[in-house]
Amino acid sequence: MNGTPASDGPAASPDGAGAPRRRGRPPAAESAGTRDRILDAAREEFSARGYEKTSVRGIAKAAGVDSALVHHYFGTKERVFEAAVEVAFGPVIDEREPVLEGPLDEVGERMTRMIIGLWENPVTRTPLLAIVRSAVDNETAAAVFRRLVAGQLLTRITGRLDLPDAELRAELAAAQLVGIAMIRHVIRVEPLASADPEDIVRRVAPVVQGHLTGP
């Protein structure tokens, strides 16, 4: 015996510093905004650097947390990427699903306007840039991109086309719009990079409609 009185462990400082972190879920007060802050930082990092050049350590630094906390919430960089883009992008597509309804001979314009609108909105542009830039050179990111595009967009359009090549038609329409987004927002080739969005919609919508319902 050394005469040291028994205790329940080291006393925690008022902000929790120095207290041993317990295994399992962090306290609610700690976790309330931390996860969202990590996801916001991840979207910015993936958007600016792409999947390969983004690290868990970099995400943690941008979010102002320890790397271990990123692993605690998400496990791997792949899961951080999936959560960061799906949380931001998926619900937007869900909310805009009615845009793809209505007369079939107008779906090309509605689809074009919806996709162009997502890219023009700074809130949704960041996760889209993260997906596109990362999917170019990384299979993990490409798989997330395919799942988002195929599962949340193309299947809804294909289901409306009563044609034997409906899937190919929907993919060609999507390729047209993704290509425009790449040139306009990623490669930034002029004059497309500075063109009026309404002018783009006016010119491209008939082409997308042709992919979907043309001969």
C-alpha cells in the first residue's frame, strides 16, 4: 500500500481534456455536431483533392478533430467518402424526383434543368465535384458514383421508357449531362464555363430528349 486514496479515475477537466476516452459511442453533447463537421470537411477535401490525395488525417485536421474520431464515426476513408457524398447528394435527388414525372415528351428538358441546377447550386456542387473528380481515377469512388447515378436517377428514368433499349437511352442522356458538367465545372473550358445556364438548358434539352425518346 502506498497510502494513495482510492479514486474512480482521473478527474476530467471542464472541457473533457485529459479524461480517458471511453470505448463505444461518444457522449451526445460531444457527438451532436462533430459528425456533421467531419462530413462537411470531407466534402471540401474530396472536392478539392479527389479521393486518392485526400487522407483521413487531412479530413480530421480540416474538421478540427483527432483522426481517431473520424475512424470512430466512419471506420475507413471509403466510408467517409460514401457518407459525405450520399448524405448531401441523395436527398436532393429524392426531393426532385417529381421533376422526372409528367409528359414523356418533356422529360428531357426537366432532366436537363434538374442536373444543370444541381451543378449551379454551390451547396450541391461541392459533393458533385467530389464524386466526379474522385471517380475519374479511383474505383472505390467510381463505384459510389455508379450507385448514386444508377440507383437514384437512371432507374427512375428507365422505368418510364417503354422501349427495349431504355437503359442505354437513359445512360446516354446522363453521359451528355455529366460531360457538360465536367467541361464546365471541372476542366472549365471557355466559353462553356461562363455560359448562361438557361442557354445551356435550351441547347442541350432537345439532345437529351432525343436520347430518351428519339428514333
